[in-house]
Amino acid sequence: MSDEIPGAQEQLERDGTSLRAQILELARELTPEQLPDIVLPAPSTVDWHEPLRYQYRVSDRIQRAVELNSPEFIDRAAAVLTDRGWAIERGSTEVPGSTPMIHVAGSRNGFRIMVRVQEGYPGVLYVGETAPRPLYTPETFVPPPPEKTAETVDPGYVLCYECQGRGWCPLCQGRGWVTGDDGRETCPECHGLLGCPICDGRGQLVITELDTWERRLYPELGTP
């Protein structure tokens, strides 16, 4: 089981409150006629490496009452973010059959705020995310006890050759996930079902249902 890191949840909540305040402060400069409705959702998992990391992600679209063309609006947003100590980057995304989406994003202390508009449209999208934080210590995993042993295997059965009676998937050890380049990934062996794919988690196999090649894995059964 994982233990909660003392104070981590409270700090993440403070991060979320701070992010909301900073977006609203920015919006008061850019769109004072209409402020975004920033509601903090539940934190989401954004990094599946151990220990898992969580952050708040928020967004809201408003309609500009003051008509500015998109490049001028983004220039203004970039200037405000720069004045407040954010490192900025600009970008654009082509929209098939329409004008490009352009944005400016500010980064500071792991926080990120983005302002996005599209030429010819009055909408402004405000997006923000807090710095990813771990909330729990890395999980200490203890594999579950075996379903069957040599002493408890049922009559007419043999221990599963794949899991040796354990019942859980040998690859992920019954967790349903393995560690990959992107952190936790669904186990490719049991596909997240936890149990051994050969015996369906029972830990044993019916002798009379073994294929010829499977019987050869059990010399005690004799030649098929």
C-alpha cells in the first residue's frame, strides 16, 4: 500500500487555488468585460511513473466584447505574461478550411497558462495547469499468496505451468500493469485482468484437458 505524503494534498489544493487566481488576474487585463468561469475539477494523474504525479487542469472559453484581431490580442497576452515573470512561447495550429488557431503559453515554477484565439472568431480560450506533484509514496507491492500449491492442488489437476499455481499473471504479478517508458502501462500478458492467462487465475489445470505438448511439461504424467 502507498502512504500519503504529509501535506502534499494540501499543497496541491493551494496550487489549484493559485492557478485559478492567476488566470482570473490575467483575464481582468485581457477581457475585463467577461471573465472565464474557472472551476477546479478533481486532480488528474498526469505522470504514471512511480510515484504517480497529479495536477489540476482547468479551461474555459469566453467571448471577447472588445474587437481585437487575433495577433494583436496574443501580443497583448504575451506582454502581460512577460511583465508578470512568465516565460512565454507562441504557437499556431492549422485548422482545415478555416483560419489558424494561435496561442501564447506562459510557464513559471511548473505552472502553465495558455491563451488561445482564432482569427475571425471572438472566442478566447483560457487554459491552465498546476505543477505535477506526487501525493503518495511509491507503492510497496507484496504479491498475493498462491491459489494452489503442490499440497493443495485438486485431484485430477496439476499446477499451472505458467504461474506455478500462483494464479496471478506472472508478468505483472497480479497488478494489471507493468512499468514502461511512459510509466504504468496495461499488462500486455493479462491485459489488466490480473489473473494468469493460461489457467484464468485458478492456479491449476485439468489433466484430461491438457494438449499433447502441455503434457510433456509434466514428466510425472508419463508419455501421452
